Amino acid sequence: MKAKLPKLSKRDQLIQTAVELFAKNGIHATGVDSIAEQSGVTKKTLYAYFRTKEELVLAVLRHYDGMARKEIIRKVERGRRTPRAKLLAIFDVAQDWFQQSNFYGCLFINTIGEYSDKDTPIRQICKDYKKLVKGYILSLCEQSGVDNPQALAEELSLLLEGATVTAQVSQNPKAAKIAQRAAKVLIDQALFKAR
């Protein structure tokens, strides 16, 4: 017998629907009417939870940040013992993501593209997400014992970002595998120097 999943609250329904619509269509192109309708709530209910669309966007980004990072880490860590294996697994996780039918690129990269003002809470959440993912990569580089973990983390983060944009813009589903080959060279070179 299957366990029943708990029913989402109206607030969570709104956030989940907004994540999907923002990822697919962009934030500015997605109206609150559409979010409310597809969530099965009234516009009045939406505004009871979020006073403005910006409040909803912030909630969506915070939710997506926590969810995405946990999923990446869980998938990378599963069954892999060495830091090297985990670093390379980051690109396997990305490869799986790029091949999903609902892959529309990175929500944070896309959001920054829509918000040009430098000092906004929305841009800050996007920057924080990228910083935290890079921090995770840095922690794996430090665990590997390389001489310059910061430099390796920067290189691998750049490869991951480049693969993500390439998969989205060029629709190249092999972008992560290409980036992984380059990552392997960088990791092995850094490990060799550390001997």
C-alpha cells in the first residue's frame, strides 16, 4: 500500500506552480493571474500569501535554492566515496538534469537576466545560490588534498556554469559530458601536482 503524500498548502501550491511557470516562461512573462489559475486558487488568495509579485518571486527563489542544492548534494554523495568521484559526479547530475523534458536552464541565471538592477534582494538570492554551490565544490576540492583548492573550485564552477548555459542555449544535451572531460583533466592535474 502506497503512503499518501501530504497535501500541499495553498502557499506551497502557489510556489510550486510559480517555479514551473517562471522556469518555463520567465518571471516577467508570467502573470499572477496565470499562477493563481494554475494553482487552483483565487488571485485574492495569492495576494493573501504574497503582497506583491516580487514577494512571490523571492519565496520561489528561496524555495528552489534549498530544494536544488539538497538534491544536487544528495545525488552527488550517493554511493561515491572519494572527493574526486564526487567532483566528477557533479557533471553526471547536471547531465541528468539537462536531459529532463522540463529543463529550461538555470532558474537563477535566467532570473538575473531579467533583473538588471544590481542591488536587489532577487539578484542577491541568485548570487547566494551560486556562491553556495561553489562553496560545496570548494569543500570537495579541499577534501581532495589539492594544493590550490580555490583555483580548482573556480575552474570546475565555471565549467558547470558553461555547460548549463550551453545545454540551454545550444540545446546540447551532451554539454555536461564535455565539461566533465575537461573537469577530469583539471582534477587529475591538480591531484598529480599535490603528490
